[in-house]
Amino acid sequence: MSEVYLGRGESRRMLRLGKLLGEGASGKVHGVEGGFAAKLYHGPEEARRYEAKIEAMLARPPELPATMHRGASYPQIAWPTAKLHDRAGSFIGFLMPEVRFAHSTSLVNLLQKNSRKLEGISDYYGYRVLVARNLASVFTELHRAGHHMIDMKPANLRFYPAMSWMAVVDADGFSIAGTNGRIGALQLSDEYIAPESWKRKPAELGLEQDLFALAAIIFQLLNNGVHPFAGTVTGSDATDLQTRIVEGLYPYAIAPRPSLTPSTASVHRMFRRQTREMFDTAFLTARRPSAAEWRDHLDELVAQLVPCSARPNEHVHFGAGCGFCGHEARIEAVRAVPRRVVQPRSPVSAVQPRGALFAAQAPRVARPVRAGMPRQPGILHPLPRKRRSRMRFVVGSSLVVALLAGFVVGSDRLLQEITARQAFAATAPSPEPSFGGQITPLPEPIEYRILPPSGGEAVEMREGPGAEYPALGVAKIEEALLGSGSAPATDGSLWILVTRTGGISGLVPASALIARTDIVAPLDCPAGKVCDDGTLVSREHMIGIRYLELLGRSNAAGRAKLEAEQRDWEVARIACNTLARPAECRSDISARRSGVLDDFAIGNLR
């Protein structure tokens, strides 16, 4: 690596770069002493492309300072703090606070019970409400500064599990408000694109795209990981999530279309009326709640959570009965009914939308900001809101104090819940997907990918082990699937219960899957181009073996980091095959990958 300087001219100071922390499409990130990181762009052309954006980011940073906990600093966002130059004074990158991946994890891991267990994250529902609040708080300040994330989805967001605080990275990919106009974003992901944003370029999008994606993620955090446009499809309704977004097929509305059926994992009926109204506004109108409105509302919900008398260590609700107990009661009712074979239903999947149908934009109506609640001592809290005139502190988890004091729901309410469960079990007209009674849990969750030779780029996820069961969704070849159990089909074949990151679970044939840790050979080799290079194939194979070795010796945080980097490497290898000289491209990224694995071993394993 060439010399890197902070500042220019006589006052410049040379930085001592630490180990390589990561590498993406635009550059590499190295650790720097003092809790900082340096992002260095791939060459002069890439640096010129980003220089004006970094200058704009330095001129208008959001009010999101790092917070301290037990003597350690936890940045809420990796925002640029200074430009970096080479010896000649040319811009080559920027300095930023280091978000330590060993202390943070992807927001995807909070959405599903299996992934929470795998990562050692609390399964307490109130914790997810608190994370949703802190997510809204971060975007309140980002939007106040005039910036937008645009490519907002759970996989692109991180948080600190020990504190519930957000850890936002890759900020130089955001849409930035500059002195001479906006500098747009470059990326956008299906399943979180607002209806009016569909088929528009990322650089053209702004606040409304952020508010739609923010509402979708908050919905998932509050609703068992279920995507707001997921559900059972009937008739001629669209089956993929993005088309359902475009066509407004939202099954969780206060007054949904008769043809729309919510996911059986949903607990949306226990939400407070105001919460449901805000989600309806976000997904069915052009006037979406702002991040500040979500933050204020979630503040209220955190303070109003009521522990469930049946399972107070995991279940809480908002005062109208426990939705989780109701969900479990439905599962038990289904288990008591003999399963019948029914015709497959159309799945909700993720393919290209058919078209657009959306109302015109309406002017925003501001909602008053509510006063905060006092803090409780000795409890981790959401980060305080930053205000221009004063700072407000909010109750973090007052319900924890109630739990410690032995708080329980009144006997009349408990009786109502028990009566309702008994009534449902006695009158349930037809079974809902539960996978109950057939699934043998795996010793520990396993990450899978769709096996390319399985017959296509997608596999249907079914309600039971066999093609005769209804289809609940579609798993695509590029998706990571978390397997939690297995079940035999009537023909003797084995089926695996998997969960998509979008919140849909179902059974797929084991023959269509490959365990993530088994992917050690090149994913594809265009004939006459790459596979003829024996040295390259051998190097890639050795990278796979080295990766598996490190994976087996790492803790949960280390495994998450390794797996994310390995996925990025595999995607990059596939992209190389589209170039005129794929072997050179793959050789270069494989050499870098070997170095990253070596640095990981030195820095994380003793």
C-alpha cells in the first residue's frame, strides 16, 4: 500500500494503516489507531467519482455522535470525518469512525427466531420494539441533515446487539445534499422499493423512498419478521413481493381487500390502533409518516408494553392481549386437526413486477412531537434524541422494571385470553401452515443456498414435506436460507424447513439445497475461459478450505463476518465471468480474498 496522509502540505500527517477490515466494489477499508477506519478507493478514477460527495458529507454531517458504554465508543454511523490523500496530494479516500463488526451484526439476524438463537440475540419482543425506535431515531437525524439512504433494507443495516443501538455503514453510497445540488445514490434493492419509485434510477429517488423502506423494516421488526406485503395469494393477485408493493396488495390493513390473507406468523392484530393507522398510511397512501413520527410513536410503545402473564420473559403486548400466545394457540389448534391434502396455492415470490399503480403524491402534514419520559436507572436505553435547542431522554425499557417487580396481567384479561384460545381451537375451520408435529429440529441452524442443478433459479417453499402441500413462497438461487428442521416426505425423500430473510418459512427438498459451508469449489466455470486455468481453480478451492477452517474456529460474530465476506467474494467471482478476461479478474480478487482471510486469522484467532 502506498503512503496515506491526513491533510495536505506542510501540516499533513502520515497515517499508519492497520489490518484490512473489508473490501467492496468501490474500495478497501483499513483499521486506523484511535478507533477510526480509512476507506481507500480503487484507483484514481473511483476516487474522482466520490470526491465531491465526500466533501458534501463533511460539510453537512448528521447529528449522530458516537455513544460510550463501559468505556468503549460505539459509532451510530460511519460518516466521513476527513479526506485522505497520497504523497502527491491527490484525494484517495476518507477517514471515519470504525464500526466494529465483532460488536455488531446485520439487522436481518433480528427478524427470525432461528437467527436470533444462532447469534445469541435476545428473543424478548420489547427488544425488537426498542431497536425499531433507535432505527427511526438515526434516520430522523439523517433526514434532518438532508441526506437519504435510498438502498435501505435489513441486509444493509447493522446494530449492536448488546445495546440495541444502530451501526450504519457504507454511508458514501447514500444520496447526499450538496452545496451545488444533490449527489444521488447508485444502488436500490427489490422488495423495499416504493411503488412510485419502481423502474426509476436510484439517483432520482429521495425522502419518500426512505420513508417507505423504513416503514417496511419497522413492520418486520414488530411483526415476527413478516414482510408487510407477504401473505397467502388467491385468485389472480400478484405472487412476488415487489409486484405486490407496486399494486398495493397489503394484507395487514385495517380494512384489507377481501382476497388478501395475512401470513399465519403475523401478530399485527395486537398492534395499537394508531400503529396500524400509521402502517396503512405508509403503505396505501402517498403521505407517509416521517422518521421522527415513527420515533415518537415507538417511544410511546416502548413505555406502554405489557408483559404477557403466560411467558413474561419473551412475550409482551400493547394492552389488547398477547398476539404471540394467540399465534401459538392457532398452531396447537392446527396440530389437533387431521391434515388434509389441498391443491397448491400461488406463492409470494420475488420476480419482476408487472406494472405500476400508485396514487399521486400528497403534501405532508406534520404531527406534533410528544414529550419524552424520564429514564429508569440501571437499564440500557435508546439513544437520546438530538435537538437543536435541547436533548430529550426517553424511557428505554420500563417494562423490564415491571417484570422484576413481578408485574402480571389482571385475572379478567387472562381469562379472556384463555377463553379466546379455547374458542379458536374448538371452531378453527381449516388448518393454517404450522409445520407442527412433523419437523425434527436440526442440532443447530444451518445456512443453505439453492443448488444450481436443482432445476432452475428458484424453488417453491411448501407447507409440508411434499409437492402436494400448498406453496407458501419461493426461494431464489441468490438468497441465503436458514434451515431449522427436517421432515420426510411420503416417498421417503428428505425436506428441510428453511426461512428466507424476507420472513417467509417453508419446506423445500433437501436435494435442492447445499449447505453454505459445503461451497468450496468454483461456483461456475465458463467453458474455455476459467476452468482451463488449473492454478486459479486450485487457489479458489484452497480459499474455500481455508474459509471452512476459520469458520470452525470462530465465535458467532466472527462467523457472521466471515460468511458476509465470503458471499461478497462469490458474487464478485460470478461478476468476473461477464468480462472479456475473467481469469485475470478472478485471480486478482482471489489474491485479495486470501489476504483478507490471513488478516482475519491474525486479528481474531489465537
